[in-house]
Amino acid sequence: MLFKSKRGIQTQDRNRYDRVPKLMWIKCESCGKLVYYRDYKDNHYVCPRCGHVFIMSPKQRFNLLFDDANWQKLNLPKCTDDPLEFVDRESYADRLAEARADTGDEDAVAAADGKIGGVDATICVLNGFFMMGSMGRAVGDGIISAMEHAVELNRPFVMVTSSGGARMQENILSLMQMARTTVDVNKLHDKKIPYIVILTDPTFGGVTASFAMLGDVHIAEAGARIGFAGRRVIEQNIREKLPSNFQTADYLYEHGMVDIVSARADLHDNVARVLRVLTHQTIEPKVIKAQTPKFDKDKKIRGMGETDAYDKVLLARHENRPHFLDYISSIVDDWTYLAGDRCYAEDPAMGSGIGFWRGIPAVIIGQEAGRTIETRQKHRFGMANPDGYRKAVRMMRLAERFDLPLISLFDTAGANAGRESEERGQSQAVANAISTGLAIKTPYVAVNVGQGGSGGAIAIGTADKVLMMENAIYSVIAPESCASILWRDNKFRATAAAAMKLTARDMAAMGVIDGIISEPAGGAHTDWQTTMELVANSVVTALESLRDIPVDELPARRAEKFISMTRDVEIYQPEPVEE
């Protein structure tokens, strides 16, 4: 509700707010509090009291997202009105006329060119003020025209959605826009042009079920409601009360549908960071700085000294050993965590994202085990669900699409074993990750930084170059489990570890890995700075060795490497041990 003098505006045209000197206060439709209009505007049209996000006009979106609010609007095609001569309580022609008078726009779509983080880009915006941003022929034509413009100029395309869905007054003609716009999304993908979707409040129906959910990266604005059917319709159908956070941005993040939930004020920086990587911008690598967390150096590690192999097992599991996110924070510039499998969930056990590895734009994946009790429970000790491996596959395809190298830091006791994992297809997910890793046409370097446990490890380890840290291990099963099964007693775990040949030196001797990364004296956990430098430089060297190989040849080379891997290895049988 707006509070103004009689000389104030007489419509709800947000584009004209800046020209209304008498407008002083606005009432938040969420918390009901009065907000000084200038505070509301300075806060990017977000209520400073409760955080409610108001719909923004295309002009306001362009000013927010383009560098220095500098942009050039595109002329979009026009089409005939009211092809069905539709009339409900009011004729469609009258509704269009009213919306045009209120907004000053021809229809619910606008597009513009400009720079985002210094990268030339095209932004297309659905106008939620124009008949709820609904999609009819004019919107479909506008989106298609803007996408083809981006294809012609080979520039990234950013789609900002705010829509109630397909426009009912155009019936089947509106429905066909779902297919028509998807045709041009496929053109963006085929041309390897970055396609970023920003989902804002509200985004529903045919918009969500077409171009809005086909982006390379999905960013949901904090506070947005996003879904297919509306909450009220679903509750009526199932006759149940839905959770309070249902169809919110955070809800979609938890269920794997969006990569990032971003505050409105951070949207520009988030998009700019993504585009810098996907468009292979040049940056200077940051100085690696890693501080070793304090730990009790004199604490005796139970089991050390039984066999050299089991000593490596214990070092690989050391509580102070760096994990995936530690390497990311120390080595990678412009890191953007990308979430979700686009199917069911976001799995925190499988880390994934994009950034610059020592100045090289790359896609990076790996298991994160956590360090504290809380983070270990959150990340499930690095044991990923099917959702995590499906997310890894999505990242592999992202790397291939944008000609980015894939870097994998694997560190897991194995894929998560549980009822839900089995129900959601753990075996299929792991198998698909192995298959995709072998097939992608982009340089792929994997590093075993800790525990290389079973299929959960090899799922993200079928690389052109597989490196292994000096004190890491690689095995089909944990030595404790092996001892319990074969020796029928866990106390033979050290003997089992020696028999299994699971150390880095063993892997190199059998030709399973391509190189060993040295660790500081005492292990990686004793000196994070040196460890980070060694890992960072080893990955760069491996990538440089792949630089001159045509990407079309990489899958065949990778396949032959793994096919020939175990041909000439003698199977070692352990000596029998008396019980």
C-alpha cells in the first residue's frame, strides 16, 4: 500500500517511482510495517524490516545487474493481440490495454545488453507487473529474439524470471511457448554459450517447466517462491497442509534444483563470478596461504607401528588432515559452490563448483568429510548419496560444455550405504559417474588426497591423470572390514592392509596411478601450507601435460589407459595366518 499526496502517482507503475517527489512511505505487504521509501529503494526494493522482496521492474533489474547501471535496451518483436478474442469477466484486449497503461511496456518481457563483471552479456527480464509476468506469444517471441541475439554475438545470456506461468487468455498458443523457448535454450547449449537463470518471486507454471529450469547455473533470489503448481492448488489436491518453507528458494536448494540462493544485493557479484570462469577470463593467481590448525602432536595414534601400510591408513584418516573445502579455500580464486543434482537433493558430502585453480578456470569436485562433529554429520564423513554422484556427473558435463578442465579431489571411505541410497539408485549413480568421467571431452585430473574407498572413490577418479598423495590409500574395502571377513578377526587389520597393497607406492608399482605427490615430513596434517603448494603445483603440471592433446582424443586415450591397467599385474596372495 502506498501513502502519497493527491498529486502522487495514480497507478502502480514502479518504473515511475523515482519521478514522484511526494511519495514518502510504503507499507510492506508482508510485515505490514511502514518503510521510508528511500530506505526501501536503497535496499534494492527489499523491506529493511522483514526482508520481504518486492517485484522489480525490468529497468530496476538492469540497473542492479549490469556494471555501473550502464545498458542498452533491445528492440523486441511485436505480435498481434488477442488471437482468440478471449473474454472472461473482462476482455483480454482490455486487460492488455490496462497493463500497458500501468507499466508503460508493450508486454511482460524486456531485454538489454551491457557488461557484468566486465563480460559482455545479454539480460532478458520477465516483468511481474505486467499481467503477473505471464507468458504468451509476445513473451515467447521476446525471449527467442533475445536468445538469438546472444547466439549471434556469442555472449552469455542471463534470464531473470518473475511469472505466474503461461497466459490463460492465449490457451494453447501460450503453451507452445514452452517448446519454442526451449528450442533456443538448446541453441545456447549447442554453441557453448553460458546460460544463467535468476529465479525471482514468483516463478511458476509453464515458465518454471521450460526455459527457467534449463540453465547451466540456477540462482534463486532469497525469498523467492518457485514451483510448478501453486501451493493452494497442491493443498487442495492432496488435502494436506504443506511445510511453511515449501517452494521457497531455500527449499529448492535443499532439493537440488538451484545452485545458489543469493541475496538480491549480491546477485551482480555472483553472476559476475560465474561468468568470469565460464568465459575463461584471465586472472592472477592468489598467493597460497594456509594455516595448519592446532592439534596435539604428542597424542599417540592407536595402531601406529604395526605395519607401514596400516600407518598410511591412519595418516590418511588423521583428524587434522586437510579436506576438499580446505584445498578450495587455500588454492582456488573466485570460487563459486554449485549445488544440486537437478533431480532430488543437494548432497553436502560431494563438493562441487567452479573457480580458478592457480589462474586456470576449472570445474572442481570432491568429497568433503567435515572436521567437527557437526560438519562430519552434515557431510556424512564424505560418503556421498546418489544425489552427490549425479551432481558430480552434472559438473563433468558442465566442464565439457565450456571447455574447462575437470579437477577431482577424492577422499572417501566409500559411497554411502543406506536404505535411501539404495532406493534412489546408488549403484546406477556411481556407474554413471564412472562412465561419464571416461567419456567427457575435456582434460581431467584426479587427486587421491586421503582415503580412496571403493566405488565411491573411482566414481570421480577415472581421469587422464590420477595422482595420489604420499600418505593416501586406495582400496576396494577398508582393511578392518577385510580382516573381519577374511581373517574373521578385526585384530588382523594391519596385516590385511599390508596384503592389500593399498599405499601410493603400491599403486604406482601396479600402474594404477600416474604420480605421487610428496607430503611434508610427518604427513599433510602437520604443514598445510606446504601441502597446499605441492598439490596446487602438481595439478597444474598434470593439466599442462594434457594441454596439447586434442580434446576429441582424450576419451580414447583415457579408455585405453584403464583397459590396459591390470593386464600384467601378478595377483598377490597373503601368507596364511594362524588364528
